[in-house]
Amino acid sequence: MTPLSLSEFAARVHAGDLSIVEHTHAILDEAEETNEQFHHFVKIDRAGALAQAEVLDARLKKGESLGVLAGVPVSVKDAICVRGVESRAGSAILNGYVPPFDATSVARIRAAGGIVIGKTSQDEFGFGTFGLNTGIGFETPKNPLDDSRVCGGSSAGCGGFTALTKHTHVSLAESTGGSISAPAAFCGVAGLTPTYGRVSRYGLMDYASSLDKIGAMGKTVDDAACLLEVVSGHDPRESTSADRPVDFFTSTPSAKPLRAGLVMDFFGAGIAPEIEKAVRRSVSRLEKKGVEFSEVHLPKNRRFGVAAYYVTAMAEASTNLAKFAGMRYGATLPLSGSYNSFFSRVREAHFGFEAKRRVLLGTFVRMAGYRDAFYLKALKARTVLQNEFRQAFGGSDVLVHPAMPVLPPRVDEAKNLSPVEEYAMDLCTVPANFSGLPHASVPLRTTAGLPAGLGLTADVWNERHVIRLAKLAEERS
Ligand code: GLN
């Protein structure tokens, strides 16, 4: 049975037909019972969640209105700080770090009546596509539709638990290069990634600061869009957060037919036939609903997107991780030797393999002598790739493409891929992220019985187009 939508849930709560405390107990029990097998959570905050539920129930009894997330349980990616709850971005180097503050997005969830139930599993600092690069000592999150398969990463637990739960729930996720769309596609849920700057990054542990975007996942597009609107908007604490009106979910959509561009470069070689079929089926259904389609070409994004993104992302990651050295946050070791050897020992002992690879490669591409050939070239490529998108938006409101090129792989299959093969899986998700564009993955059924994701990308600040098309494309059971 599909759980109540966020709006139905809030209406029932306000009408006094639904006890927030009972619902919170039920979802916490489910999360604890299923975590042994699926590992979607790295921390379940039973005491904190129940305390929030009691406060909300008491406020309700006094006749207060609680907001659009009245009593809704929200799971939060581990990289987003939650006050009083250990937050580690999936890394052992942050073992024991308990933030004394809430990220702005988390504070906004609480202000709208949402309840934080726990922190979800992820690839260490977001470094991955399958959820398999979890930090030292962390378990591997599993796909709830088939536990021999991956959830997708890096927001693996967000996608996994959103698909698994029988209760009303939404998840606060984050994407640098595809980390919301990948798990949404693999787990069969809706994932929304906003324009860069739409949601404050205050309290988000950085992967790559010019790329990181907090977004939302839900069983339906409406649920994810509602959460995204709650957390969006200017934050004086975060200099890249934009001061623009936020009404992409609540405003009435325009009556003009949507113009969609089918991205021809994201079909054919490298895309699984079942996925191509599912996307084409969805396109014909959308055409019947009045969406006008044309063909669009993004050859430069296809050819250079992944390479330019990884150079940029690793360069930024290597500087962002420099602060984790056993002095200020999280894990440490007994002080001995020179500072440099102490820092190296702490990092050697606590960073996982992929994090080390990225620190080394990221440092290399920024080094004098190599910077012009790699890092600066990637920056120039970024402008070229953004311009290619800009041209495509001349004739289309939304671009349509597969979200992921393959169905959710089995854990052993994904583990056998080389790093370059893994990075190549981001073919269709990296371009929108690299250019800072709002995008979605909407679940599609496939003949293989496993879900695929329909990728939708719009120009900056046009979340409303993405959401409108996503709702038309959604296959409701
Ligand atoms: N797979 C990409 C990477 O590893 C994107 C992950 C993300 O968005 N955090 O960088």
C-alpha cells in the first residue's frame, strides 16, 4: 500500500486523525528492523526523533499549526550536519564528530514540522556511484528491491530507505555529480537536484564546493518537491546561496505546452537496451499528454563531461579534505613525530581507498607544472559545456534522457569495475551537475523487473519545468 503523501499526512495530523508519536515509533521500528539486512542508516536517532514528536504533538494539542512537514519523518544524508547526532559524511576520519549545530536545510525541516530520524549511508564524502565506497568500518547499503544489488550512490541510504519504507517519509540527499539521480534511478524513487545555489550548503560537509547541491528524494515527485521547496532559499550564512523567489512547487504551473528535447547523444552505445526502451515508451506517453518533443544534441558533454568533471571534483576534494588531519574534528591518534608525519598517519589510518585516490589525483592536477594541462583546462571545458546546454535550452524547456545507463548492478559486478569504468557510469548524470542545472530522476518500469530512471534537466532556476514534466512522466501504481 502506498503511504499517505506529505500533504495528506499533514492534513490528517492537523485534523487530529493521526498521532505523530505513534507514526514516529512505527517508522523507527521499521528502520531498526531492516537495517541489519540493508544498512541504509549509519545512525538511527530514536531518542531525538521521539523527543521531537512529543514536542510537536504537544504543540498540536495547544491548537498550533505545525507547517507543511507536520510530523513527517525525514532521513538525512550523513554529510549534512544534524545537531547532537554523530555526523561523519560516511568517513572514519570523522568518528566521534557531533555537530553543535544544524545545517540550514535541517533547521528549515524542523521549522516546517519535520522530524529527523537518522543519518543515512553514503560513499565516503560522496566519492562513488554505487554506494560501495563506504568508509572504513561502515557497512554496505543494499538495494531493497533485491539485496544482492547496489542502492546506487553516493546518497545510497537515502534512496534505499525511501524505496523500502511503508510509511510517509522523505529524505534529504546531496549531489555533486549525480548522487541523487543514481540512487533514485536504481531504487525506483523520485530524486530532485536543484540549481547550484538554490539550497544553502551551510552545514554540509564539502566534497567539491563549486558542485555540491543539497536536494530531495521521495516516493513521489510531489513529496520530493515539497521537501525541496522547504529547504530552498537564501541563507545569509552561505555566500553562494541565491536570493531568488522560491515557489517552484507551490505556484500554479503554466498552461503552455512544455517543449522537451530528447538528448540523442545519451542513447545507443553504453546504454542498456531495456533502459532505452523504457525511456522511449515514456516519451510516447508524454507526447500523448501534449508535450512537444524535438531532438537535441550535446556531443561535447557526451565526449568531455565525465573527464572534465572528475578533474574538477577531485581538485576541489583534495583541498576540502585537507582540514581532516586529526587536529580539529573527529578521529585522531596519539601526537608524535613531526606534524607532517602525524597528519599522514591519521589520514592513512582513517581515509578509505577511494578517498586516498582522489586526494592524490586531485593534488596532482593542481600541481605547478600540471595545472595548466589538467585543472585549468577542465575549468575552460566547463564553460564550453555550459554554453552547449545554453544553446539547447533555446528550443527546449526540459531535456530528456536516461538517468543511469544501466539497471542496478549486483554488488559483485559493481565491485569488479575499474575506477574509470565506474566513473563512466556517470555519463548522463554528470553533465547537468557540472553545469549547475536543476534535474530529476523519475522512476520508470522496465521489462527486466528492475527500475530505471528518466532523467530530466532544465536551465538554471527552472525547477518548475523539471517538476511539471516529472509529474507527467511519473508512473503511479
Ligand atoms: N559518482 C560521482 C563521483 O564519484 C558523483 C558522486 C556525487 O554526486 N557525490 O564523484
